[in-house]
Amino acid sequence: MSAAKILVVEDEEPLARMLDTSLRQAGYVVTTVGRGVDALKHLIRDEFGVILLDLGLPDADGKEVINQAKAVTRAPVIVISARDSEREKIAALDIGANDYVQKPFDMGELLARIRVALRPPRIRPALESRSDAGLQLDAASRRAIVDGKPVRLSKKEAELLQLLMEARGVIVSHSRIIEVVWGPGSDADAMNLRVLAWQLRRKIEPDAANPRFLIAEAGEGYRLNTD
Ligand code: CA
């Protein structure tokens, strides 16, 4: 498999250089630009796996860049914002950003979010079980093992659990979960996701009303508690 390409759109030079270097070290092919107009040129010419986008660019409003990007590519957009604003974040997610990190961010967390964003929309059965603090998933047979007890999962329940396990404790946004579990362009919404999360909890949680594994982060998404 060839390395995924990442487009970094960040005008703050030290941060742009740090991202460029760290992402290359992580094995990605990286293109870094500082202006919205250059981002668009690259998006039209080239195919990227993920776009990392600073919302505060010198020549364009970041939200405008998201709109333009969505018109020419299906690559997921992870917004990097200096603004500590819940409204800003919800607005970015509303117009199609897939995920959001706030400066200053931890590189390990950003890499986890990139792995989640790059994941193919439908799962391929994993050959082996993965384990997470008392919880294991055998994706091929769609069985979870909770404290040693096997539980059968539906296809979507297994896909949700596998996605959250792969994120290793990082929050996965509602829109990203829907895209992975229901497929790109589906009309499933947050309510469908809540129902699915509820079904999964009834199977894997010792006490579904007080979840130990599947944690909802209001307005953001879900994460798997691995403590
Ligand atoms: Ca900036």
C-alpha cells in the first residue's frame, strides 16, 4: 500500500514546519501550503487522503476553504483551530469538516485522528482479536468478548466498536462514525447513531446506564474508555 498523502494548510510557519516534519516521519507524503488559494490548486491537481486545515488563513476564511474543498474532493478535512470556540467548532463540522483539533494539540492525538480519517469507509474483517481493558473484538466473526464472555454483535455494532478501538481512546466525531458505519453519503443521522450506541452498550456494558467502555462526549462524538 502506498503512503497516504496529506495536504497541510497552515500559514503559521513554525507550526507548518513541525507538522510537515512530524507527518513525514510518520510515513505520510506531505504537501504544505500557507494560503487557501494554493490549497485549492493542489486539491484540483492531486488526490489527498486527508486535509489538515487551519481556519485562520491570511487570504481566505477557513470555512470558505472547507466549502471549496468539499466541492472538488472527498478527502476528509481535519480542522486545526486556534479559536477556543464551541460555536466555531460546530460551524466547521456543520459545513463538512470531519474532525477538529484545537491548538496547541498533541501530535500523538493528531496522528490518531489522521488514522481514523484515513480508515476506509467500510471495515475489512480483522484477522485477529484486539483487546482493550476487559473488552475484545473478533471482527471477522463479529463477536465481542466482555470479561471473558462472548457476545454476538450485528454488523454495524461490530463496525462501531472496531472504529472506536482503532481510535485508541480518541473521540471519533458523529459524522465520521456515520460515514464509516453507514457508508459515505448515507442519510443516517445522530439519532440513528444514538440507537446503535445504545444497542451496543446493552451487549458490551456490565451496566448500560453507566457505561464503562462506550463514552458519549456531548456534541462531539464517542470514544472508547480504555482505562
Ligand atoms: Ca493561521
